[in-house]
Amino acid sequence: MSTDNKSATELAAEIKAEHKQAVDAVKAIAEEALGKAKAGEELTSSLKEKADDALIKMNGLTEQVAELSQKLARADHGGQEGHKSYGEQFIELDELKALKDSPRSGASASMPIKADITTATTNAAGSAGAGIAPNRLPGVLEMPRRRLTVRDLLTPGNTDSPLIQYIQETGFTNNAAPVAEGGLKPQSDLKLTDKDVSTKVIAHWFRASKQILSDFAQIRSMIDGRLLYGLAMVEEGQLLNGDGTGENLHGIIPQATSFAVPTGAVTPTPFTSLDVLRLAMLQAALAEYPATGHVLNPIDWSNIELTKDGEGRYIIANPQGTTQPTLWGLPVVSTQAMAVGKFLTGAFRLGAQIFDQWASRIEVGFQNDDFVRNKVTILAEERLALAVYRPEAFIYGDVAPAVEAPQD
């Protein structure tokens, strides 16, 4: 087998064998010299030269063994056994071998060195991947938040008691009439009822380690923001749809008056969503509570805005407009807390009121074994009540229902 075809492992074995022979030779010379020294004989110059040659050969082989051992170790740890240095590549050039076989005056040999710079991280020419640092964006990319606005339609209030009591007028018979001199004056009837509304608690919490709160300052503000947003999101659903059972608020929709075309009102043909909402405003006005706003699901509001006339022009929407959404002069609240296909129109300021006993707040404390585990509990809660004074002030129904007969 030629030297060119031998692997690094085979060459290492041969060099190690030669190295062992050189070491043995040095030991033999050393033993010979030691025997002569004990016998009182002087060391000859030939023995000294022989010892020097053996030591030089042993040291040279020792360096070769060490170099091959390092190369083999790199190969075992993912290195490339076949990778050659520029010096090794140069001595193997055909031009250099030709000069060696037939040297010529003025002849030379050259080797171009070309190493493409790449993102590789291996131990090879041109590898620059280890110098690339990741571009880490600061902060946390949070999930989207729903726009919450139903609370803004209602009259705000505060309470120091968990129980709200008020008297609601549920009936009025007006018999007022002109009376002749000496005539009997008519009597009118007024019907009242007591109403009780209790405050309800909405709450949730996160648990976090003290280390993350210290090491990542933004996480605290993120936790606080998410906790408060969670309260507001549930509150909006409760204000509209709460069924009043257990710890649920008694929302507006379960108490609202069903939509019906008022007596004497003209029913347009075709009967569109725009017509429904305008007649709902009329129904509230006839109950002496003129409407102050509409609540719709975003899908229904989008369908209304995209309504076009026969020439393809938008009826109410202006694609370049920046004003707040309105319909028939009233603000429109678009929220996913409202079911698709439904609407709520009413006198929100006069017909209902929110009572806050605990405004939304954040509290931090220890729960169970939090203290000894370096953890904290972060709590958000609020306590509120909803009083719906006049159910007839709110009209609820389908955005595009079938035509109904007028009320008697």
C-alpha cells in the first residue's frame, strides 16, 4: 500500500511503531552508557553521537505522534479528516512535483487560495457563521385586544353598599281631562315596584416568580394590562348578556323590549337593516325614551356600511371618511359581545346605570407557600352592579327580521 493511499489512522499506527523503536534504542544506549559509567570506563565520542542521533529521531517522532493524535481527535469531534492545510495542498501540487523531478532555472510553482466566505460554523476556510449575532427584537408581541365601548354608553355611578335599591314605575294610567265646574275629577293610577340589584365581583389572577419580575421588567406591566383587559372583556359581555343568575349581572338584553313595528308606522319595501334600526328608534321614542345609540356585531355593521345603491355608490359609508360610526344620527358601538344578526337600540343614558363599588384594581400578595417558593400572586378584580331602570328604553331584535304586523 502506497503512502498516498494510507489513511491518517494507518499512518499514525506506523509512526507510533517507529516511535516505540526509537524509544527502545534510546533506552539501550542509556543502559550501555550507565554500565560503562559504573565500571569506571569513559564514554567514547561514537557512543555520544549515537545517543544524540537516537534522541533527535525520538523527539521528531514524538512531535509527529502528537500532531496526528490531535488531528484524529478533531475528526472524532466532527472535524474533517480529509481537510488539508494550505501547506499540505501546496506540496501536493503537480507543478511542484514536476519541478522536483526535473528542476529548471527560473521555474516556479504557485497555488491560488480561494475560500468563499459563508455562514458555516465548521472549522473550515471562509466559515464566518460564528460571528453572526441574532437580531432580537425588544419586548413582547402581545395578542390583539378587542375594543370595548358598551360601558361608555351607560351612565356611570358609584356605591358604598353591595345592595342597590330603587323604585321603578311599572304602570301609569293617565285619566287627566277637562272638568266642568262642580264636576267629579277623574282619578289616575300609578303603579310602582321595588327593585333590588346587588354588586357582583369579576376577578382573575396570575402567578409569577420574583425572579422573572426582577429580570424582565416589562412582564409586570404586561401582566397588569392583560389582567385589566380580561376584566373589561368579561364585563362587556355581562353588561349586555348577563342572565342575572348566581354571580352574573342582570344584563340589558334579557330585560330589553322585543322589536316590533309600531302602530301606524310605514313598513318600507324592501325591508332592510337600515329600516329596522330606524323603526327601533321610533319604538323607543314612543315609549318616551329617545334612543342614544345602537349596538351591533362587527359583521352586521360591516354589511350595513357596504350597502350600495343601484349605481354602486355606498349609501352611508365613505371609504375615505375618518368620523366616528353613526347611523340615523346616533353613535354605533361595534362589539363581538353582541351576537351576529342581533341589535340593541336604546336610551342608554336614561335607561340604565353602572354602579362601581370596587373600581378595577391590581393587588399583589402571597398565596399558600408562595413566600418560601419565591413566587407572588397578582390579582385583578372589580365589583359592580347594573341597574336597568326602564326596560322599554331598550329595543332588541333581529337586524333583518321578517315584516311583522303593526302593534295594536
